[in-house]
Amino acid sequence: MKLRIHGNALRLRVKQGEVAALAAGAAVEDRCELPGLSLVYRLVPGAAAFRVTFEGGVVTVGAPDGVIAEWAGTGQVGFGGVAGAVDVLVEKDWQCLDSKDPKDNEDTFPHPAPVC
């Protein structure tokens, strides 16, 4: 999973295995190791509404099961919501078309754009 932060907006890009785990009711997370601290970011199904918390170095984004199920079971690219002052966008992670490192595309979704 990838996390992008811009102002009061969080964007999570989720790989195929993570989408399957979320659809099955499991949380997914990743981390960024900073000097003296780990920043953990977690996407959790089962929330009544979109929510974002930050406690103990962990950013937790909660999303409703129904929204996750519809997204996971269709070609829908993403879903979003507002949690307080934070805009949240969750998207399926597509293959990079110009990446030279095969690791960048592990477990990603096929990109819908034609490859030249």
C-alpha cells in the first residue's frame, strides 16, 4: 500500500492482495521507517463512516464494509470520503507504465491505458 499526503488529503493506493484482504474483513498496513520513529498507515474495514485517527505514530483510515465490498468486487478504481477536515481517497494501485524496476509492479492491477 502506498500513502500520499497533500495538505489535508490522504490518498491510499492498494494492491490486489490487499484489496482481497480488505474484502475479507482484514485490515492492511504498511510503514515508513524514519530516524527514531516508524510511521504506520493502516486501512481498516468495518467503520460506520469514514474516519481518520493518528495515535502513537499510526495513521488509521476506517471505511465502511459496503463501500469496500462494492469497490473490491467491481472495476471501480477508487472510493473516497471525508473524515472531519481530512479528504480520503482509496484507489486500486495500477501498474507503472514507465517503471524500470519490476518490484514497482508486483501485485498491482493491470493498467487500463495501452502500452506503447
